[in-house]
Amino acid sequence: MATINKLGNIVARCPYCDGSKSTFECSPTGRELGAVTVSIRDRYQSSQMIPIQFRLYRCAGCGAGALARIKMMGHGRGFPEDIWGLLEFYPEAKERLPVPDDVPDGILNEFREAELCTEAQCYRSAAAMFRSVLDKTLRANGYKTKELRDLKSQIDAAAGDGVITQARQKRAHDEVRVLGNDVLHDEWHEVKAEDVEATHHYTQRILEDFYDDRPSVLALLQKAGRTPDEHKKNEPAKA
């Protein structure tokens, strides 16, 4: 989460520095990049006006621009002495989790897009995307069959084959499948950041289960009679 210091600079994860933490400066060359201050009526005390400052920043690492929305005290002491607190900072990357090198490009791209939804605070979209990552991962590993039509049975089958643990099986249901289903099939309701954070982490761990030690997983899949995508590509074409 972005934080602002006494100098008025902001420490945040930069989306253009692969999500690493960076310092964003408002006066990188000694001159301010630009700021606009407006007075906005307090939503809780309609008689009170709050000074809000919109200020431009630049990443000290890559030079990318950013915008901060800052609440000011209104004591007339100027910036940064008059800062009350940071309200919003954009664009800000969230934690981007590492995944194994053997994760297929399509699944990897979907996982990263789900992370981008999280960064944009589109939490319902992120929940649906992470569920899609789980669905495509199971499909790519041979769990989409006539007998295993739904995601629930596919998760249970992967646990039965020993590819994922029983603990991961429960998390796949509770943190990934159910939340994604709620978004796709139920009435609209708010999805909170902490819910998607859990979904994010458990989806990453499931990718690790399937792809961190790929030869061992392929052996388990072969023993269980599953046909992952790698083996489908090597099957001879039917006449």
C-alpha cells in the first residue's frame, strides 16, 4: 500500500518496475511536476470544506508518471508541511507473485491479468479471473472429461490423484471456486480486497503444485490415467 513521507514523496509498488517498491518524487529536478488544490465538501459534515490536492509524481526508478490524491489540513503551511494524509495513488502495483517457469503462457497471462484487475480495484473481475485460472489449469492437466464436467469434481479428482493436498483442495473450493462462482452466478455483492488477496495467493500455490516439479506431476497424472496437454500434443493424428 502506498505511503507518503514527510518530504511529500510516496513509496509504492511501481507497475512499470515489475511491481517492485520505488520512491515516487513530486520534485525530481527541484521543481514541482504540478499540483491542483480544490475544496470539497465533507461527506459527513456538510458544513465543512476539505482541501484536496491532486499532485503529479514520477518514479525514481523508471521515470513513469503517477497521480496522488492528498488530503490537506488547510492550515496554510504549504506542501508538504500541510499534509493530512494520502487518500489515493495511481497507478500502484499490488504484490505480483512468482509462478513456476513451466506454467503455460495462456494460464500465466490469465493469472497476470487477474493481478491487473486487483491493482485496478476491480475485485469482482479479479475473483472471476482467478477462478478461470484454476479452471484452465485443471483442464490443461486432463481433468476436463465427460465424467468430470464441473470444477468441483475436477478439484476433488486432483486431490484424489495426489497432485494437490487435502488442505489445498479445501482452499481451492473455499477461496477460489466458491468466490468466483458467487461473482459469475449470484446477485451482485461487494467483493473485498482481502478476499481477493486470499484467492490470489491460493491460485498461485495451486500453480506451484502443478508446475513447480513438472516431471513428478506428469508421472502422477500418467498413473491416474489423465492426459495433460503435453501428452495430447504428442499423440499421433487420427486418420
